[in-house]
Amino acid sequence: MLSSITPLGERGRASRWPVTVAAYLTGSAAGGLALGTLLGLLGALLPLEQRVAAAAATALLAVFAAAAVAVETGRLPQLPTWRRQVDEDWLHRYRGWVYGVGYGAQLGVGVVTIVTSPVLHTALALAVLGGEPLAGAAVGLVFGTVRALPVLALRGVTTPQRLARAHRGLERRAPAARTAAAATSAVVSLAAAAQVAALVTG
């Protein structure tokens, strides 16, 4: 779907790429913000002010993040996910800003389309463990925004040849993206483990 939102594709649909991309970025940020806020509300119901509960929840976060590292590095298989994708018919049915917002919102929420990385689960856990809507909203906003940013790499795709090169470039960058996801998850896991140790011994 990402490869459909290019200057080349938008020109063929009589849409303006900057408008569609702005809508896509906004929709993704809003989707992440909404989900993060809901998860923060859920986290507010947990007794995280109690040391034992906070230690247990943080330990689970450490385990989730460690599992994400194992998946991203190929030591564990990909987690089960459903195969739903965004509706490509929208490209020809609606204006650019409409499907931009729609696609972005679905991808920003993360859980309504195919999950390609376990980093999503770590982000969801972080939003809950923030223990309040504002903290969850911050996590969701960052997730939704970062997930949408790769579309900006397609700004130079104005010909079929450049589209093919862009596809090859995305494939080449996939291992680096997995490495970055694994590194991020490792940092979260270590930080959570350190927090558990502090809660237990403090």
C-alpha cells in the first residue's frame, strides 16, 4: 500500500501527493494517539502504585521486549497475526486526502491490519504501563508518527523506473530496519529489567 502513495501514483489519480501525504501522516498520528489514550485509560485501572503490581507489570514488559528482540533477530518465529490489509479500492473511490487519512488511521492504530513487527506489542504494553491517559497518548502519538514517516522516502518517485528503484531500496533497507527494531526492543527490555530490580530491592 505504501508504494501506492507516490507522486507518480497520485498524479495518475489526479490527486496531489503533498495533500495525500499530509493527510496520511495526520491520520496515522491521530490513530496512534487514540489507541494510546485508550490503553492509558486501561492502565489507570491497574494498581500500578503498588510495588508488587508495578514490578510484575514491568517484568512482563521486559519479557515482551526480549521476545521482540528474539523475533526480529530470527531466534523466534513471527508472532501470529491476521492478514487484513487496507482496502486498495479506496485509491480509486475517494479523494487523496480521504484515503490518506483512512489508511494512516488504520496503520497508526496498528492492530487492525497485519502486524509485521513485535515492536507493536511492546509499544502497546508501554502505553498501558504509563498508567494514565496522557502517558499512553504520548506513546501512541510517537508510534503512529514514526510508522507513517517512511512514506516521505517516496517523494522522488515520479516515474515507473524510480518506483522500481524505490522498491529495491526498501528491500535493501529491511534488514537494517529489523536491526533497529531489535536494538530498540533490547533497550526497552534492559530498562524494564533495571526498573524491576529497583522496585524489588528499593
